[in-house]
Amino acid sequence: MKEETSNNSRRKFLKSFGISVGAAGVVSSFSLIGAAKAATKKPAEMVNLLTQDGQLVQVDKNQLRPTVNEPLDELQKRGREGIPGKSFVMVIDLSKCRNARKCMSACQNHHQLRADQHHINVLQMQDAEHTAPYFMPKPCQHCDNPPCTKVCPVDATFKRQDGIVLIDNERCIGCRFCIAACPYSARIFQWTEPKDAEKYKDLTYNIEANVPQKKGTVSKCLFSADRLREDKLPSCVSACPNGVYYFGDRNEDAVTNGTTGETVRFSKLIEENAGYTLMEELGTKPRVYYLPPKNRAFEFNGDLLNEENLH
Amino acid sequence: MKNTIKNIAALFLIFIFSGSLANAQGWTVPNSAKKKQNPYEATSKNVSTGKKIYNLHCKSCHGDPTMANMLPLAPVAPTDLGAQNFLVQSDGEIYYKVNKGQGAMPTFEKTISDEDKWMVIAFLRSFDKNKKVKQQVAEVKNPEVTDVKLELNVNEADKTLLAKLSGITKKGKRVGLQGIEMSFLVKRSFGYLDVSGEDPYTNEKGDVAVQFPADLPGDREGQVNMIVKVTDDAFYGKLEEARVVTLGVPTDPVNPLDERAMWGTRANAPIWIIVTFVGGVLAIWSVIFLVLFQMIKLPKLAKSKD
């Protein structure tokens, strides 16, 4: 009795297996015929293409499909992980800044920001009544003890292993706790539809550049993390005409000037020029270092919108 | 009549004024400054040093001398510093302008040393067609050679690099090439760090030794990528040797996320937060369950009392 039932079930299984394999065969042969037909239709036009490993191949033009955008998941994953072994730092030499504002426009271009939105902003500073005024570019400080990531209720803003503090606009719910927590006012909020929203609506979101920007979320300086992946300096650093910015890897003890391309020892640069960080008393441990505005390359011209300053 | 004279005078003034504006490049230099002479001789060493400083501080705006590839700035574009109409100026005039700056041109009075400024002027003078005579000829002359070779010896014990530059003379003898500047460059993320030191010129044997910095970090094994090359391609073409050397300080990159911290990831929350949070949740639930059990017990208690 027992054997019979087991036999039955085996027979049933074999039957259904046969049917499904047969069906699959028919379907696949159909599709093969279809493909062959398509291939024989217009064999005329062949296109030369370079494969990823550098081989030149010929492909039938009929078989060409548009490339799939880099999938969001992959971008999100590598954006969270960061670049292993690196520890990025920036040094800003205040004695060289003359408020040319090239850093700001390069940044706004890169991150699709309007002219009134700043990931980096050049401020006119005067510390006290009788001290000399100076210009100070202020990006996100990418703190080693960031107050902003502590308060995020949805794990949208985070610090990566290479020291960069990023924000994931896909996760951000727009509560703006991080804006309140940041002592450097480094973050902005997209109150309205971002610039060129219509133009970029089909672009895959890149967490390392915060583009396309999303309405109702927070955005901030990212040290151009997408450019760093290609061993390029951040947009602001390479746009500066006056040699204000140095950028590099603290693990390598070297920073490179974006204007001159000169690479110097980070520790020596800080030591010899009395480098400091902003509001170190808060214990935020910033990764952006400033060199004091001593021996200036330009005379201070206080008028922010002075034509002479803007070229 | 008076009015017309006034008008003409006004027009004349405007004309003069606009003339001086249009001639904004007409940068007046005091006579005392014009007379200054370059105290440094135009040796190839000085010219090469000047070229280095030029590339760092001037090239980003002025471009390469004589190439006219300066930044297209408005309203006044930077001058081509190798052009003859610039080089008609005296050393002192150029020195004054470098020091003072004007408009978008920075003041280099304190940012680079006097010596460096004169070196740059010596470099610019090397493009001057009228003052070629001043070039010093007291430099070492290397024989004409073929098959120039660059050899690199690395001494890992005392962290020195020894480069040897040699070529074969017409007589078929391999000789060292003297007085050639070499660059010792260490690859970093965004550029090359120059570790050549003060005097990276080959001696009469064609040798040059460089001390590698004792505290420069390498990777986990202390390895760094190095390029040693003849600084100026004009001598023997592009000659360089790339090598991985184990001269750096072995450095283990610290991952800040390994540390338990408030700002870190969920998995790396501080122990005290995990303990207090889990403890709090457990305490609250146990109180609720305690109350529930007591309530279940109540009817039984009432029965037993009856």
C-alpha cells in the first residue's frame, strides 16, 4: 500500500517534469528562431564597439540597446562604504583668498544648486572690533565627532570610513534635526523644487554627489566624493584661481594644492603656518583646517560685490 | 564762448582720463625701483629653480612663457611673461610688479622669498632675445652622448636613494653626466610629493644621492610608489624610472567606524547606550507582565478567600 502511493507520486512528478521541460524547449526554440530571423533580417549594418576590457568587436546594429544606468543599489552601497584606507582632509589658506567665488560656482554647478544655495560659502569675517577683516570659505567640516549624524532619526546622514560625512536623500525625511545640530551651519534644506529638477528627473540618484537634489530633504558639502573615487580633487579645490585650497589624505600625510598642483606634507604645512580648526572647543574634531590670514597675497577689499573681487 | 572752452576742456580731461584707464596695464613703477639689478647670475641651476617656482606661483594665470596660453581673465588678461614686449622692462620693474601686485595679480611681497623672485626673473630672462649675452657659460659641459641611462639604487637600511645618469660617448665609453637636475617624486593620492631635497644635481660621476624622509607614511608594508626622473626633458628627452620602494613608515589605516561612538553606525553604538536601552525595555515589559500576572491571580485569590 505504502509503495503504491510513493510510486504514484513519482509518476506524477515525472509526468509534470516532462511536460514542463517540453514546454520550455518549445518556447526556447521559438525564441531562438525569432532571434535568428531578426539576425537575418538586416545583416548589413555592423557597428564597431570597444568592450570594457579594451577589445574591439563588431555588433549588429539591430542588437544594440541603450545602456542601463548604474543601478541605484550599487551607488548607495559604495556610497555608504566609502574608499578604504583613505582619510581625507582639506586645508584652507586664508591669506590667499580674495573672494573670487570660483569655488562656490563650481560647487553649485556640480551639485545642481541655485545661486543662493551654498555647500561652500565665502564669508566676510571680522572677529572683533579692532581685528583685521578677512575672507573665509566655509564648507562642511566633515567632523570626526559629527553632531549631525547623532541626531538623525532615520540613519540618513552618516560618516564613512574615509572620514566623509554624507547624506542619503533617499532616506532623509526632512526633519532638519541635523541642520539644528550643526554648529557650522553647513547644511541647507531644499524648500522648493530644486534647480533643473525637470531636466534631471530620470538621472539615477548619486549619494556621493547628492544629485539630483530632492525637494524636502537636506543637502550639504560632500568633499565631491564622486570625484575622489576617480582620484580627482573636489570641484571647489580645483576651481580656485588663487591657490587657497589644499586637499589630500591624512594617512599619506600629503595634501595637494588645487591651483598649483603642488603636493606638500600635511603635518609640516599645519605646523609651519599655525593651522587651526573652527570651534575646536566644541569637540567636533573638524577635518577642515585653516591657515591664518597672515602675509596676505591680496589687500582686503571689503566690498563683497566689488567687481574687482569677482574675477 | 566760455562754455565751449569749458566743454572742450572737459572733453579733453575725459579723453586723458579714459586714455589712462584704457592703458590700465601702464603700471607706473618708481624710478628707484627700476634700477634694481638681479643679484643672481643666470646659471642653468638658477634658471631651473626659477622655472620650478614659476610653475608653482605664476603658471596658473600666466600660462607658459612665450606660449600665450594665459587664463582669459576680464577686463585685463594676464600678460605672456615670455613675450618680448614684456621683457623690455628692467629686472627692477618686474621685481616691483611681482612684489606689489595689481587687480587680480597677487602681492608676492611676503608669500615668496626675494631669492625665489630673482630666480623667476632669471628664468624669464632666458626667453629674452636681447639679453642672451648675459647667460653665464661657466657651467659644466657634458660630452655628447648616446644611449643615456638612468639607474636607481635603493638602500633600505639608511633610507637613501642613489640615482646614476650615464651615457656612451663617441669613443664608446660610458661616462657619468654632470650637473643635471633630478626629481625624486613620491606618489600620493592627488599628486607627487617632491623629496629631492636642496641640491639634487648629479656630481662628476653622474651620481646623485637623496635622503628619503624618515617619517613619510607608506602603506601597510611601508611601500611607496616612486618616480625618479631628469627634471628637464630638454636635455636627454623623457628619462624616468618608476619603482615601488619599501622606505615609508608602515601605516595601518584606522577605520573610524571601528570605534564605538554616538555618531557611528547602529551596530557600533556605545555599550552604555545598548545596556540602558535594552535594560529600560526589559524593565518596562517586566512591570507590565507583573501587573498582568497579578490581575490573573486576583480571581483565584478571591476564590480561595471565599
